[in-house]
Amino acid sequence: MRPLYSIFFFIMALGSLFFAGQVRAEVPANLKVDRLAAWCIVPFDAKKRGPEDRAKMLARLGIKRCAYDWRGEHVKDFEEEILQYKKHGIEFFAFWAGHDEAYKLFEKHDIHPQIWRTLGSPTEGSLEEMVSAAADSVLGLAKHLDQMGCELGLYNHGGWGGEPKNLVAVCE
């Protein structure tokens, strides 16, 4: 009787391997590789890659979009980053915090990334006054970006300005 159990379990295991490849969940559209964007790969890269190596890395990984996060030492590389992304088929999808030099390069190279900013956190006044102050703080930038063909993206990074209900109120 024992050999029959072994044969039964062997057949079940083999059958499960055969059917495992056929029972796959559909990957949600927003998680497909062509929708993903690399983020924070510049300032937090342990290997401190330059623009060319970074673009090659993204291409090798099959990532076609990058949200560019930077620090002061990266300003000199903005244009080379744009050129390398174009060369390797990487979309310059978003840019963190904005920078006047970057804005000039976006116009020069005819790219229109989203500009990602955290919203400030007013500390005084009624809720209505705080919402108004926060909206006023980004209105000029939003108008400037609109003229450039770029979108302003406000994101959550903690504090009052990162609370979803406050982000929505400011946008409204």
C-alpha cells in the first residue's frame, strides 16, 4: 500500500508543476513594468553611478521611466542625464522639487516631466486659512509649470501638507 501513496503523491506533485504555469494572476495595469518608474536612484545609489551608467542600468532592468531625484552635487549632471535617458529610451517622467537650471534644459530638450513637490505645512490659522496659504504657496509654480507643459505633482511626505484630505483641499 505504501508504494501506491508514493506514486499518488509523485503524480500530484508532477501535475501541480504542470498546471502552476497556467494559473497566473493577471498583473494589474499600474504594476506592469512599462508603467513603473525608478525613483531616488540618484542620491541613494551605493555605487554612485553617473548618468550613462544609470541609464544603462535602467535599460538593462527593463525600466523605461525615471522620476529624477537629486541633490546639489547633481545639478552639473542634469543635461547629461537627459541626454543619456534619451539615448537609452528612458522617459524622463518626473523631476523632484524643481530647479531653474532644469527648467531651462526641459525647454531646450523639449521634455515635459511632472514636477514632484511636497506641500508645506502651515501651522497657524483656521483650516480654511491653512488650505488657502498652502494653495497660495504653490500657485505661482503651478502656473509656471503649466506654461512649460509640465504638471505639478504634490506628494505625501508627512506633516499637515502630507495628509490626503489636506492635499485634496489644496488642489480643489
